[in-house]
Amino acid sequence: MDDKKIIDLYWNRSETAISETARKYGRYCSHIAYHILHNSQDCEECVNDTYLRAWNTIPPHRPNRLSVFLGKIVRNLSLDRYDSYTAQKRGGGQVPLALHELKDCVPASSDTEQAVGELALAELLNRFLAGLKPQQRIMFVQRYWYLCPVKEIAAELGVGQSKVKMTLLRLRSSLKQFLEEEGVDI
């Protein structure tokens, strides 16, 4: 079933919308959640919460791309769950490592600035990503959106881990320079 029909099911408040969403995007959502949580049960709960959030959000919201809409929901739910699990005990894993890698490239902002600044930063990131070669863009998105380990990215692209690490290092440097040229305080 195509996305428009699934969204129409949500608008018509048909429970079939959830089963169609699960059939089409269940693996995609699970993949995102698992890379953040590394726990099958927590992953399943976040995916189910994603369907509930979609049910409660559509309507009034009508997403342009259902996959992106669901991906953002499951990612945010998974990061929230990760934060609550690690609030008392900070552990290893891909989430803190990936976020640590980006700390010198992305500006920190206060709560007041955050609402306005996030939209502008998202636009700048989209422009930055649009200027990358496809393989570079895949590496960047896999690492910093999906939080995939370097080893997995290398295997997926058929390149060495050192190439992925070096490419990500150069991309972070390029991102920092790009943002500074755009007037963003890092």
C-alpha cells in the first residue's frame, strides 16, 4: 500500500492504518531503534510507541513523507529511552560516541534560541548534505542519524573501516567550516 493510502487510513481513523504502517515500515523503524538501544524488547516498545504517536498525530498533521515522519518519531523515542536508561550510569555504545564526534561541529544553544535555531540548522545541514558525494552522504547519515557503528557502515559500503573513519573526520571538519562560513557560532 502506498503512503498516501496509509495516511488516508489514519485520517479516516481506521485501525488498518497501524497494521499497514507496521507491514511497510516495521523493519525500518526497528532498525533505527535497535541501533540506538541495542535491546530487542526496548526496540519493540519504541516501535509500538511510534505507531501510537503516529495515530495521535495524524490528523491533524499530514506528513509529506511517511518514512521520514516515522523515522523521526522512532529515533526521538529511542533517544529518550536511551537517555532515561543512562541518566544514572553513563555507558559505552554508539550514541555517546557519535554525539561526541559531532560536538565540535554543531553549535550548542540555549532553550530560547533552540526553537528558531533548529529550523535554520536543519536547512543548513540539508544544504551541506546535498553538496556531498553519494557515498559520503550515506556514511554521514548512517553514522549521525541512524547511529550505525563504523564497522557496519564499512561492511555495507564494501570499504575499509579506516576509510569510513577518515571520511567522517573530513566531513566533520567540512561541516564545521561550512557552518562557520554560514555565520553559525560553534
